[in-house]
Amino acid sequence: MRSTRIKGVGGCAAAAAALILVLTGCSTGQSGAVGSSGGETSKEVVSLATQAVDKAFADSSTVPPSGGPTAGKGVKLAYLTAGLSSASGTEGAKAVEEAAASVGWEVSVFDGKFSPDRYQEGMRRAISWGADAVLMNGIDCAGNEAPLQALRDAGIKVVAIAAVDCDEGGGTGEGLFEAPAYPGAATPHDYFEKLGAIQADWIIAQSSGQAKVIEFPVPDFLITRATQEGFERQLATCAGCEIVDTVAIGINDFGPGVQDKAEQALLQNPDADYISANYDELMSFGIAAAVMGSGRNDAIGVIAGNGYPYNMNLIRNNQGQDAGYAYDFEWDHYAGFDTVNRILQAQRPGEVGPPVVLFDKENNLPAEGSGYVSGADFRSVFAESWGK
């Protein structure tokens, strides 16, 4: 594969990470070309993209700001995750329990098992348990308005990670939960748009503004839909870049169906020289195998996201993926915990979440067998803020 080095930055320590997203609709799973350019990209656009990529490689060592309130006393926190069977759910629960133990909070962990009925049961249990707050991971507001309103009526504060409120991302309902403030983004929806935008910047910088892209979005999820929107909006600034095929991956495609679609897209677009996948699972579901089987591994630049150990090994071994976005999911949960503490004390959430980071073979690649984690010692910063 082509070199993916933009700027050399030291590697970081390792831990498994994952992104949990919540189902909100049905994808058609249809593919089709989107957009057409054929123009010449300005030097300014390429320069700005390169600067953004440089910053994303370097931000692995950025630390969160300190100065939050001392942790409250006697707090009962319910942690509700979309599914504990995923790495995100497991690592998230571990991080929340770790943070709670450090300040003496009581935590109840509830596994949503990727079932909307279970999500709502978890919210009802939080009320009966007498929770002061609920920290949710990967569960959107839409479809859960009634139990969320019940939590509000009970005086229970709700903070959501990797989720979209009812008044975000084009939603017309009333916002029913607080959300962690991510660096440079007003809402989680805006933050995940930035993940898509940095994928586009990487392609613009790598190609010097001349790229033919096959895009693999996952429109079934509001968060991945935001990533797709951010990618397409940013790539549109590149006059010499073209999305030659948009291959929607529905949740029912997860598994061998992804590889089948990727193989067909590669056959139908022999001039495509870049691939953007919404997030890393799509690579393990078969996009990487399709790239390898096409015989075009060295001619196609591939970017995805999240930073799982599997994907790090694909990059390390030149097996169908070149780069990805990543952020530290344990830091994300510490930020959610910190936001709960601030809200319970009637303070505004701070910009305490993890920055958008890029990784490739020469930047931010952890030890073999590990996933991405930040190079920043965020735990110490939060501990100091909480008075520990």
C-alpha cells in the first residue's frame, strides 16, 4: 500500500477499544455513485487538509483541561450500556466502575443487550433503584422519549455517550439528556461529524486533492450517519475528489454480506483508489479481505476508524487498511462521569472528552495485539479535579 505517513509522532500505549452505536432505522443496503468532480483541487484545500491531518496525528498526547468541581458525596450512578458483549460496553463499564470507586460513588451496571426493550427496562430500573443520575452509552433519545421523560420527572439527570439527543442532528423533539462536551464540538453529533471530516482530510492530503473514493457508510445508526455527513461535506471541498460509489451497509449485512458488497464495488469501480469505511468493524466484516483479494492492495488507500487491535494488525501487516480515526473510549467514559459530577452540582459540562486522533503505520500504532489508547494521562487530570 501507499505510504500513509504525514507527520511522525511517537506511538502510544495499548488497550482494546470499541465503539457502540444504537440502531435507529433500516438501511436499504443499496449502492450507487454519489457526486462527481473531475476538477482541480486548490493548493489551499490540500494545505488545510494536511494541517488537519498533522494535528490529528499529534493530538494523541493532548490532555483534558483540569479545574472541574470536587466529586460529590453519596452519589448513586446507573450505567446503562447498549451491550456489554462489545468491547465498548465492557471497557466502558470498567472505566465507570473505576472512576466511581475512586470517589466513593455507588454504581449499578445494566446491560441493554442491544435491545430497545432492554434499554427502557434499564431506565425504569434506575428509577426504582433511586439513582441520582444515569450515564448511557450508545443509546439515542429517539424511540426512548417516554422512559427518558420519566427519568426527568423523577429528578434523575441523564448523560449520554456516543448518542444523539432528540433535538440534535435534524431531530425536532425536545432534548431529554445532557451530553459530554467534546473538544471543538457542541454536541456528540457534531463530534462524530468531525470523525468523518478527518477521514476526508486524510484522503485529500494523501492524494494531493485527486481521488476516486468508494464510501462504505452505515446509515442505520445516527452516530455513523453523522460520520458519513461529515465525510461527504469535507470531501466536497476537494474539486478533484469524487465519490464513485456509496455502498450502504445495513445492520443485516454485518458478516459475510459486507465482503460480498465490497468485492462487487471494487469490480465495478476499477479506477477507485481510496476507500472510506464508516468504522473499523466493517474492515473485519470483509472490506479488508475484499481489498486483498482484488489484487489492488498497493493501489488503494483505505481509512476506517476506532482503533481495534484487529485493525491495528491490518495496518501493521499491510493487509487492507492504511489508517483510521480513533479516540480513547475509557477517556470518553471518564469524561461522561465528569459531566455527571458537574451537572449534579449545577455546573456546565467542560470540554473534557478525547480529541479526534488519527493512526497509521508510523503514527499512534500501539504494541502488537493492542488497540488504541491516548498517550495522555487523563486519569490523573480527572483525579485532581475530583479532589483525589
